[in-house]
Amino acid sequence: MESLDYTKLASCSRIIIDGDPGAGKTTLAKKLVKDLGIKFISFDDFLLENGAPYCEQIRYKILQKVILENPKNIIEGVCAIKILAKIGLQFDCHIFIQLFNGALGWEMGDYLQGPTRKEPKSKLTKEVVKYYQDFKPFENSNQPEIYYVLLSNSIA
């Protein structure tokens, strides 16, 4: 696991935490907010909860307004690059979390690759798999600062 460079993080104005559902994005975001003293924003707080796919439930105008009202923030949620791109916002730092389950292996990785690739069942899992395939948030594409954080479900 790559350790987070707090000096670099402190210099960022917009940090996104992206990754597997249930991987610990919110937990990490709240720790960084406490340590860095900046605003916390979760996509889950902007959901309409109307049964539509996750990214279609986001109240984008309100989210954009809240993000722009704060000069420095940590934003967390699945499909983060896609959601910020939809409202035309950039970020300085990208933290990607992939959940490792000791008994099962890489949670989302089982859906993405290999001859034994599983077929996702839930709407959220299908949407996240499509996001990973389209946006490849786990690769260091053209992002200014990316941290690939691997968390074990055995870590308290």
C-alpha cells in the first residue's frame, strides 16, 4: 500500500477519493478531513434515491454549487471522475481505493478481467464495472497525483 503524502495532500484544493463500493472511501475521507481541516463532500448526500442508476440520481447542480463554494475539499464516492467530468470540474489529487478481501481476493477485480470473470448482479455493481472499464480510475492516466490504496477488510 502506498502511503499518503500529507504535504502534497495539504497543497491540493480538490481531492477525490474513488473506488470500490464499501472499500472505506468515507472512512478515509473523514480521517483526511480531520487531519487536513478541509471540507468533506460525499456524493451520497446528493442522491435523489429514485431507483435510477447511481450516476443518474446525483443532483448535479447542487453538488457543483457546494463544491465551488469551498476553495478546498475532499470529495468521495463511486464513479468520482465521471461525476466531476459531468459538471466540468477538475481535481488535483485522486485517491483510488480497491478492497481486498482475504477470502475472496479483489472485490471488483473479479468482475473486470480473466476467463473466470463474474457477471455483476446489482445495478450499482454493474454501473461501477462499466465506469472502471470506461474511465480506468485505477490507472495513472493524466491525473496530476494519484494514490492507489489497497485496503484489506481485516483492517479495523
